[in-house]
Amino acid sequence: MARKLRIQYEGAIYHVINRGNYRRDVFGTVGAAQAFETVVFEACKMHGWRLHAHGVMSNHYHLAVATPRANLVEGMHWLQSTFATRFNRLRQVRGHLFQGRYQALLVEDAAALARVVD
């Protein structure tokens, strides 16, 4: 069965979540977390996103991001593939870094965004 298409539209706000493959620690070091944040900021700049908040835990991350253009899919593809490539190259390993498809939950209003950011 085919995957459902992602809902994308101009001005959408998303709570994006993903975790490491096999629930492994991807961000177990300060350097890995900082490198991920750098890639997130690059993605925001490249795709015109507004980052409301982000959280990086040892094995997963959360982003609260607004997309003035309908480009979440393209930006997330760039973000995750770029970070995975850099991560794997540094460690001289191969394979998937993130577990499956990221979750992108639509944030409906300001009150919901405040809960996500909190």
C-alpha cells in the first residue's frame, strides 16, 4: 500500500519528530547535537522556514517549524539526508540513520503551537 501524501500548504506550521534507527542514540554527544542544529539552521535558511523551537534528545528530535511556502517534504528530505551523509562520513559507516518516515503533525492554532514549544 502506498504512503499517504503529506499535507503541505503555504503558511503551515508543523511539529516534526523523528528518532534514530533502532532507537539508537544519534545525538549522544554534544558535537552530534550541535552538528544537527547547524543542519537545521541551514535547512531553514535554504527553504525559508521559520523555526519556532527545536529539541534534540539523545535518540530523537522535535522541530516546530513554519513553512511560508509549501515545501516541508523537500526541506525535510534535504535536512535528514544531509545530516545522515555528514554523520556517516565522519564515522566511516553506512546505512540508515533515522528510523523510517518522520512524523509531521499539523499545528492548528497559536494555542497548539504554544503547547508544542513548551
